[in-house]
Amino acid sequence: MTLRTTILATTLLAATPALADVNVYSYRQPELIAPLTEAFTAQTGIPVNVAFLDSGLTERLKAEGDRSPADVILTVDISRLAEAVDAGVTQSIETETLKANVPAAYHDPAGHWWGVTTRARVVYASKEAIADGEITTYEDLADPKWAGRICTRSGTNSYMIGLTSAYLVHHGAEETKTWLEGLKSNLARKPQGNDRAQVKAIWAGECDISIGNTYYMGQMLADPEQKEWADAVRLEFPVFEGGGTHVNISGVALTKASKNIEEATQFIEFLTSPAAQEIYAEANSEYPIAPGSSPTELVASWGSFEPDDLNLMTIAGARAEALRLTQEVDYDG
């Protein structure tokens, strides 16, 4: 190599900016995200660093302010996404790629968050005690015919409040309170444990019906101990009267403090791509939302459903009232 060539090559390298890392704060466990970050880095050369938090993500971003190293939030549940937006720790991002990948129902109208996958909140029904198709609506769960046959986790849990919020938007406060009272009166035991604990209770003969997120079926089937619980139930996809099946979302947002907006935008676009959504959905037993994407064979085997068309931000806005009503009827008492 001549001196001139060496100087030219050195000049070009100096003129090419180094790729910045993308720093992610996430409520999802690292092993669930690893397939995505590894695929993105292999495709773009951009490293991704993930900090897992089990709580306090928004509070941490607020405390760090402009000093925060985080470029991206990756989390589950519309309430957490709405909380971050309301706290002012996100910023709007809109690109043609994002709008093509994410249907309007699954992103913030102002572009502050974008959906990646969905999960439905459905009924886990005993194969022995409940006939196929016997449960058709969420409203029906308050019918006295189910007295002593339902198990749920705490009514103040985020997933339960999400469902109650959707009920509230559909029916108003008075009917929602009546529904909560009816559901409580049908419980076989005081609310306790997580969604999988309710399925275990069905397997153990303590109840015949529980409410849970769809992806827990995939998690139980993959666990040698819990597979027996999963085999004792099937999924039923109830709807709201005049509506569809309640869904929640996994989503991503660009932080207000991001120092690497270009790289972070590439990462967010990648996360919403059909290929990445299918990777993420397979790892989490969830439903991809990009046009042309498909759930895994296992997830598809659980059945199809029509998602409720309520705006997710509207549901998030009803959560405070839903919590108040849940506490008013002393659901966990």
C-alpha cells in the first residue's frame, strides 16, 4: 500500500462516524429479548445494551432526566407505556416504516409508543367441567351459574385492572361495579397468586374457570411440571357484548433523553418489522401485529379471535376509576 493510499484510507475511516450503541431499559427478561437484539446487531452492526428492571422504570427515567443513558423503553402493558408518556420521558417518532408495520390501533396517535406484539386476556376453562364454547362473553362471568367456580389473581393486579378498565369503557361505572360484585361472588377462593396459579387450581379441582393472558399457556406447556396444568384446560376467547376480545400490548418507545436517536430509530423500526415481530412473538408465545406476519403454529392452535377495537390509550385512561371500583367492592376481601 502506498503512502498516499494509506493516508486516504485513514482519512476515510476518520470521516466515518462510529456506530453508537442503543441502550434499552426493559421490563422484559433479558433472555426474552436476546434473540431480537442479536438479530439486530447481526443485521446492522449496532450493539444493543439491555438493562432489565422489574419495577420503577418511569421513575428511574424521571430521576435521571437528560443524563439518562437510555435510548429506548421496551415494556409490556399499555398502562406502563401510558405512564411513561404522561411522565414526559418519551418523545414522538414517526416514520413511514413504522406506520407500515404497526396498524393504527396498536400505536400512540402522537407517535410516542409503537406496538410489537399483543396478548389476549382470556378464559382458561377446565376440559372436564366446561363444555367447548360454553363461555362466550366477559359479561357472562358474573352470572350466578358460575358461583364457586372461578379463580382469579388479585383484582388490583395490572392485568385485571386492564380488563376492568375495558369493561368500564364499554359499560360505564354502574354496570362495571355490578359486574365486579358478580364476579367476586362467583369466586371459589380469595384472589391469590399469578395467572398460572389459577390454572394449577383448575388442575387441582379447586375451580373450573380462570382468567389469564394467552402467553401463559405457552410458558406452562414448556415447563415439565406445569405442562400437566396446561393439559387440563383449553383457552376460550370471550368478547364484550358488542365488542371483541380484550387485548394488551408489548410496546417500544424512544426516550426523551436519547443521545443516539438515529440508531434507536433503526432499532425501533427493526422491532416492528414482520420478521422481528415473529421472533419476539415466538419467544413470548404472543401475537405479532405487523401486516403479513403470523403467530407460531402453537399459538395459532389455540384458536382465532377478533380483537376489541377500543383505543388502548382510552383503556389506560380508565384505569384509575377501574381501580377505585375494584377497591370499592373489596374484590380481594
